[in-house]
Amino acid sequence: MKTNARTVHDDQLRHLHAVVGKARRSGDQAEAIDALARIAVLCPTDPRAHGNLAMELAASGRHAEAVEVFRNALRLDPCNAAGHAALGHALKQEGRFRAALAAYRRAVELAPDTLEALEALGVALAEAGNADEATQVFQRALVIDDRAVSVHFNLGIALVNLERWSDATAEFQRCLALDPLHPDATFNLGMIALAQGKHDDALTRFRRATAMHHELRRRFDRNDTIMPFRLLHEHQQAEYLAAHGLLSPTREIWRQALAELWARHADQPRTEPIRVSLADRGRLSPSYNDVVYDGGPCARLPTVLNPDLDFAAIEASYFSTQPEIVVIDDLLAPDALAAFRKFCLEATVFKKSFAPGYINSLLYSGFATPLLLQLTEEFRARLPRIFAPHRLHLAWGIKYDSTMRGIPLHADFAAVNVNFWLTPDEANLDPGSGGLIVWDKESPSDWPFQEYNVAGPRVRTYLAQSEATAIRIPYRANRAVVFNSALFHETDAIRFRDSYEDRRVNVTLLYGRKLRVGGDTGF
């Protein structure tokens, strides 16, 4: 029996579609892309075939290839609004912001009543610094659906960037009316309060955002693995709290579970995830989604910054140095340094782990304290030339594993970065290292967030080609480095004593904005 060409063609397509389905179910993106590419060859005039391939390429991070394939699809179907929006997403990931904005505008032209196209355009406009037009676009989107939580949130962010505090507050409150467990809206209400000097309100909002994060984790996180370096920190902290009489008897099961799990995995490499059994998961749940101990009372102090500092000289040094960088020794008053260190030792708020070997806590995940907010207030009052022009956007604390690496090479979106260190000097086994390396080159302003903040080989190449010089600031307790946050920087080699109280701890504050931000959550 003869088989005609059309039958062969259809059989090939059915087979390739089956391969795509199987590859997606198994998570094999390379195989899915290969099959979709073959489908596109078999169907050269079918825009859906090219569009499906482009979507898979974008999902796998191959955005440059996705852009070209999206354009192939749009040549075949130029009035596909969703295709133009998807092209905009891929262009934005490539850092081609003007082209991305044009693609989003075309999507809205073709589908002016499509919520998704309007929201994507609004976000792109906001990221481009055009908050006025972004607000107008978001308001158009809300005419279509006034219950769209993400649109209310993004409108709130645009209004924050215009410092229209009252209007922004109303949008975040609408988010919460529609979604009572919206931690980012709650956090931004706290940041608005902080910008207005309402510290008590800000603290209340930050703590509520923390509680929301934990509640969402309780509902949705599987929590079936834990990194060994994080498990060690949890175990050490539980033992520290118990030894100092700070652990409630109701938490004893948690402490025992940590001790038993660590005993079983103490010899495992600290970068290999530990699978947690269902039984252990229940006993360990406070490690993931609860604040076992909040660090206790943290009253306002007479001063946080060391009153003996020459603030005028610090400002003069910062602005006369190119690039902008100044090292401040003895930053905090002695009782403030002790209070910061006590909080970091005791408060069980360090929960997010990062593969190089560190864990952090942010303003919206437990790091907000009256002491920290007082510090931000004093920075603006004592060093106004540096800090007064900028809003605080984010602050966090980080604790490091003493045997692993610190934060890799990157730049931050902010205008000014404050990085100060808390652990006593005697914990550092290499006094010439353990601090910060700052390169004297900023990230190019047209790079997307994922290029400069999660720096890959392109950054090293850029630094080499631009003949950048590394400025090494050795670790010292109570030393701060204040610098232009767009400069590439990284943690220097860490060699601290391997015990709980000797872990390297730093606090970071980011002020203002200089570079583009992706996936914006607010301030």
C-alpha cells in the first residue's frame, strides 16, 4: 500500500508533538526545543509552530533566539497581540528596552481592551522611568477589571515613584481588600510610612508582612529539602537560645529535631540538599515558616551612629572620591553595635538560603527593628548630602557559613549602598581579607537586572576589557563601606572560625535607584 506525502507529514507532526509533550512532562527543555524546531521546519508558514518554539526558547532562558523566532511568527501573523507582548518580554530580558516598549505598545494597539497587554505596557513604562504614563495605562487596565490585584499593585508602585503617597496607599489598600494575604502590598505600606517618618506604623506593617510571608509558606511550601549549611545554622541557633534560656519549652521538639537531623548529616557536603522526611518536616516547620524567637525588646537608643564620627569629613571624602566610596570605622555607638549583634544572634528570622553559603533576612521577612529604623533616620540627619536625596528601598542582614563563599560578583540597582559588619575581629582568621571587593566600574545602564545582579562571564569580560581596578576593603568589626551601589562588588574570601557566634554577619541598606530593576516589588 502506498503512503502519500501528506500522510507522512501528518505522522511526523503527531510524533513530534508527542515528543514535546513527553519532554515537557519530564522537564527536558532541550528535547522539547529540538522537537518544536523540527515542527517549525515542517510547518514554515504556520505562525503557531514558530510561536510555540519561541515560547519554549524564552522559558529556557534563550531569549536572543526567542526574539528572532517570535519575529518569524509575527511576520506570518502580524496582528497577533499576544505574540507582540511575548516578543516584548523576550526583548526586555535581553536588555533591549526601547524595542520591548515598542512591542508592548503594538500589542496594546492591536488589543486595546486586553488586560494583560495593558499591564505589560504599564510595567515596561514604569521600569523605563515613565511613571506618569504608566499610571494612565494601569488606570485603563482597571476600567477593564477593577479587581485585578496585580494591576492595583503595579499602579501603587508607579504612584510611589511619583511620591504620591496618599494615592499609592489607596492602591495598596485595595490590593489587601481583594487579597488580604498580600505581603508585598503590606510591605509597601510600611515603606510609605517609613518615608513619612511614621516609624511605629512602619514597624507594624513590616511585622504584618513577615507574618503573611510565613502564613503563605505554611499553606503552599513543600519544605521537603534543606541545605546543610542552613540546617547547621538552625541547629546552632536553637542550641544557643536554649543555652541562654531564651527557648520556650514548647519549642523543645524543634530543637531536638534539628539536633537529630544535623547528627545524621554532619559529614555531608554543605552544598548538597538534604531530603527531609514527612515526619521530620512537621517537627522542623518553625525553621521554614515561624519566628521562634523575635530577638526580644529592642528599645530606641540615645544614638545609633557613633557621635564621635566626623560626619562632614565622611561626606567630603565620599563625594571627592571617584568612584564614590568611603570606609567608616567605628560606625555604631557601642551599645548599638551590641544590640545589633544580639538581635542577629537571637532572632530566628534568617530563613532564605543561597547556594554560595549564606542566609538572609529582609525588612519584610523579620529584619525590621526599631534600632534599624532609627539608624536609617540618623543616616539622613547626620549625612544628608549622601542620604537625604534618596529613599531607603531595602535593608537586610546576612549570616555566612564560615567554610563557604560569600556573595558573588554583582551590582545593585540602588544609588547608595551601606554595608557594615558586626562579628568581632578575633573571629576572622585572615585580617587581610573577609571584607568587600569593590570594582571601580559601574554596570552599564542599559544592562537588564539579571545581567548585572546575577553576574555571569559577561561581567568579568566587561571588567577586564574596561581595565577595572579592584578596591579591597579588609574585614573589621563595626566597619562600614558606603559606596555607589552600581559599582560591581563581591564578598572577599571568608575564613572565619567555624562556630555559631563567630559567623560573619553584615547589614546592608540600599538607598535610591540608579539601574533598571526587574520584577519590582516596590521601594
